Amino acid sequence: MQQKALPKKKKRPQTSTKSINNYLNWTSINYQLLATVVLLSVFGIIMIYSASYYTCATSAAYNYDPMNLLKNQSTFVVLGLIVMILLSFINYKVWEKFWIVAGIGAIVVIVLLKVPGLGVTVKGATRWIKIGAIQFQAAEPAKLALIIFLSAFMWKYPINLSQNFWIALFYVLGLSGLVLLLSENMSTAMIMGGMGVGMIFIAHKDIKVFSRIALGVIIIAIVFVLLFYIQGPDLDSTSGGFRGSRIKAWLFPEEYAANQGMQALQSLYAISLGGFFGKGLGNSLQKFRLPEAHNDFILSIIAEELGIFGVILLLLLFAYLLYLIATIALEATDLFGKLIASGVFLQIGIQVILNVAVVSNAMPTTGVTLPFISSGGASVVFLMAELGVVFSIDKVTKEYHIRQKVIRDMRMKENYERNHNETT
């Protein structure tokens, strides 16, 4: 009697598990990078409190609470760390699927500044978007979107081809120009332009093109500054517009000490008062005279309280952070990962350089915050989101090398067993 075949066991569907494994990576996080980010953020919270407690205690805008900005920054730092760690578990290659959305989204979020009810004007500048209780600078998500779009575009389309090069360059300059036109934020336009051009430079092989562009920009800048210098400080401060007056105040700060040159002079006084080792944490006097001491000019308060020694240590910490990000970029397994990490590297590096230049009056005063240190909730959250993607790149790279090592070990074992069997 023929036995009936036993019914085959149904195989469990592997799609869900496979899908999860494709998107998530469980390799250990880069603890050196994590510790550096946490250290910078904690130091920023301490300095924000030191620079702002008097202003908060005497202002109705801060509910007369000396710890208002301390609590606000601490909340956003914790939120940013959570976002960063969560994004570190998501395979960064997922974001390549949203590159077109990111490219369009960067433009849309800047245009939203001109939509009534969304764009918020603070001190004469419309740079913020408010949706319900959430308010943030439009440029912050635009920076992240720019990095994702440009990285994916240059990964998919060889940037060495002339047409692709000009498309990428046109997008970067167009987005930077849109930021300048709609938000009148030259510093952010410079940062985004520098990020974009820097990423194109990294992906492109021909240095001659960038040498010509750099030479042209330098010549235009020198001629532009010389024209203002030749005119002298007696020119009406309204001539040349708002930015013209900023440049005049930079060239002749003493002549404009009562208005546009006041911040630069007070910043230089703070640096000189601090000396090499500073006056001690919380003992700054210039924070009572320097507007936005907890924001764009927080480095001058650090210089006064902790001295040049403290500033050097802070800059060394930033240098170490950039070194870790650069290492991740160099070791990434594909161009997409390399360019994302490079974009984050460029953003942080450019912001630090510009902030130091403004605080030391090496360039005209403009609204450039010091990453992780200056007050600003949304900016630290978006910056940590970018670093979350960098963490993911590092983890995927580690997984790749682990996988390759396992494959090599298995092949060596197979070869050894084969040779052993042949000899016996």
C-alpha cells in the first residue's frame, strides 16, 4: 500500500526579517564620536547658562527665570541625542530612495518663509518657520536635505561629465541664492554654498575647475572690500545697504562703535580681558554689554571666562570631532556614504571657522552660530540628526569589514580542509 506523502511544512516568510535586516544595523556605535558630541553639548549647556542667566533673570521674555535657556537647551540636546541614536540604527542607504524628495524639499522649506502664517519675523529677519508650537530656522532642514540630495545625485550620475557637474553646481548656487533672497541670511547662504561646492570638489577629479572658481571668488571679494575701504568711514551708513554698513563697521569698527561695530568691539574687549587662563567660569562682564552673548558671540564669553587656553581646548575638541567624521568618510564603502559624511564635515567645519572669524573680527559680523555651543534648540536637533546618519555610515562600514573577514576565514578553512584531504 502506497503511503501518502506527508504534507510539506510551509516555510516561514523571510521577507519581514530580511527587510528589517536590510534597514537596521546592530553593530556597536562609535563611542569616541558619541563621547565627543556629548562633551561638546554639555559644555555648550554650561556656557549658555553662564552667558544668559542675568539676561533671563531680568527679562519678561524668559519669564524672569535665570535657568530658562539652560532648561530649553538641555531639553533639545536630550531630544537630539535620542534622534541621533535612533537614526544610527537605520541603514543610511535607505535615504538614497528619498533623494528627489530631499532636493525639492530643500527648496520648498525655504519658500515657506514667505507663506503668511508660517514665516516668522524676528528682529527684522524672516528666517523661522512656525508650525503649531514648533519653531525652527528653515535653513536647518534645508542643509540636511542638500547633503542627501547632492550625495545621491553625484552617486548616481558621474560628476566628471560636464552636464552633471553644471546641474549640481547650479542647484547648490541656486539654493544658496534662494536662502539669501528670501531670508536675507548671508551667513547661511555662505555655509550651504561652501558645503555644496566642497562636496562637488570631493566627488570631482579635475582640480583646475575649482582653482579657477576659487581664484575668481577671491578676486571679487578683494575688489569688493577695497572699494569700501577706499570710500572711508565717513560714508553714510545707509549707503550700500545693510550689508554695506556691516562691511564698513568691520573695516572701521571704532567709527561705528555706537551701532554696527559695537558687537565686534565688545567681543574683542572680552577676548582681551580674559587673557590666557580667563577670569573664571561665570565671571564675565562683557555678557552684560554684548547682545546675544549666549548665541553668535558665545565664544567671546568663553574667551573671557576660560581664556585663550579654554578656546584652544574647545577648538581642539572640534578638530577631533572633524577628524573622526573625516575618518568615517574615508572608510565608507560607497561614494554615497563618503559624500554624506563629507557634507556633515564641511558644515561643522565651515560654521566653526566663520564663527571664530566673526568673533575675532577677521570678517564682518554675521549670524553664524557655533555648533553645539551656541543657544538654539532646532539647530542642535538637526545637526545631531545629520550625525546620526554619519553613525550609521560607520556602523555599515564595520559590518562590511566583519562580513569580509568572515568570508576570508571561511575560504581559508575550506582551502585548508581541501589540502589536508588531498595529502591524506
